[in-house]
Amino acid sequence: MGKTADLLPGTLDLLILKAVSLKPLHGYGVLLRIQQISGHALEIPQGSLYPALYRLEHQGLIVAEWGQSDNNRRAKYYTLTAAGRRRLREETEGWNRLAAAIAAALGTTPDEV
């Protein structure tokens, strides 16, 4: 894909929760995981990621623990809390309903109206 997609407002938190749900990750690892699971269609700027991680941590949706990164640097590793798993489930259901509704609207032909 030649161009990265723009995120709709509110989707960054959902993507972070999904990435962290797959395995504990440090901040840069979250960026890489989102890029990977989106088929390289999404690239999150670091300037957007770190405030979002801070916000999610203060909302009690993720917790951070200091650990050692692959290159032997000290890094905060993020994991989901029970509230984070609930929020991820709820937001995913809402997103899937919205995506299905938009797909249905876009797939409508003149004969169907």
C-alpha cells in the first residue's frame, strides 16, 4: 500500500488497547505492532502515542512496569487491566457495528432505494 491511512478520532486508543492485548509491549513496540497488524497501512507518530499511553494508564485501562528492551535499554512495558479488556471488547463491538453500517450504506445501489 503506497499511502498510510489517516486515523479517525478516537481510534488510537482502540488500536493501542488491541496491540497491548496481544502481548506486553513498550511504547515503540506498540507503534511497530500497530503498523504490523494493520498491514503497514497505519503509522502512529510518537508524538501522538505517548500522550495516549499516559491517558490510558491514568484511566486504569493499562498498567506499566519497567523492564529491559531487546536492545538492553530500560523501558516501560504496558499490559491491559481487566477494565482495559472490557473497554477493548466494547469499543471493538461498537467499531464493528459502525463499519458494517457504513459498508451497507456504501454498498447500496440505486435499485435498492
